[in-house]
Amino acid sequence: MSNATRQFTEKRLVIASHNPGKVREIGELLSPWQIEVVSASELNLPEPEETGDSFVANSKLKADAAALGANLPALADDSGMTVDGLGGAPGIYSARWGGPEKDFDMAMARVNDELGDNPDRSAQFVCALALTWPDGHCEVFEGEVGGTLVWPPRGDKGFGYDPMFHADGDAGTYGEIDPVAKHASSHRAIAFAKLIEACFPPAP
């Protein structure tokens, strides 16, 4: 990363994800710029092994691989939930807690089971966004939101751990509140606002 951020001027962008919920959410956030968004799965790009030790490292790894594979700028998100009562787990392993099928009902149940009767239900959603160009230049931005875990999960909006995460100040879980409200204040929205401010011109 350099000190001077690079402006994004291209019209196509690869979203380095095979998660349709994540691709849809990022596409919605980018809609004002009329950028053609294409997912890594649509381009048949393989999912790189996430060997990084942080959200930032994994987001950069995924963006770098997609930019190289597609010869287009690529945006990767690495995000997950850190639970205070579990020492920060599941963290970068958030998706893996859902098993090979990424079954988040199973992942949420595991979080709740491992917390047991621990009264500390505080958690954070963390997002790192990496934007890599085909020449290897990369910009990375982070966002974080604190909240409380509820059980049983509530709501069928959102994806992942959303139905068990009640962000501080929100009227309900990320599974219950309107997606527009989530987009305005989520961990991904915070990281996205930093990315937009640094790399994108004002929305037309």
C-alpha cells in the first residue's frame, strides 16, 4: 500500500467472492457509480486458500488472486464475527464454523453452545476491504461494529451470523432490520465509506 490512494476509474470490477449474499450487498453499495460488477464465481475464478492471520491479510490475498486471474480490478471483503466471551473466535474462521457447506444455522448454534451460560454476550462484526488492480497496487480499509448476541436467532434478512447479532443502537438484529438501515451503519458500510472516500469520485 502506498500513502497516496489510487482513484478507481474503471467501469468493471470483480467482486472476489463466491458468496451471493455478499456479492449482492457490495453490488448494491456500488450502484450509484454505474460500475459493472461481476463475481469471481461468474468468471470461474478459483477460491484461494485463506492462509492469512487477519481479516486484512485474507482480504488482500483474495483481491490479489482475483485481479491477477481476471486481469481486472478486484474488490475482496474478508469479514467475520469476533466474540469476546470466546476470546475473539470465530474471527477469521467465521465461515468455516459453518462446515464445508457453510451452514450458518450450524455456525450460530456452535457460537451459542460454546458461550454456554457466559453472561458476556458482546461481539463485533469486522470487515476488511481490499481493492487490487491488475498491476498489484492494493488499498485496504477496515470497519467494525459492536453489538450483542441474541438467542434464538431472529429475522430472515441478511446472511451469515446476521440473525443473532444485534448491533448497538439498532432496533433489531441484522436479520430483522431493513437492509437499507444495515447498509447505512454496518461494519461493511463503515469500511465501504472509507474506500469510497479514498478511491471513488463523488457519486453522480
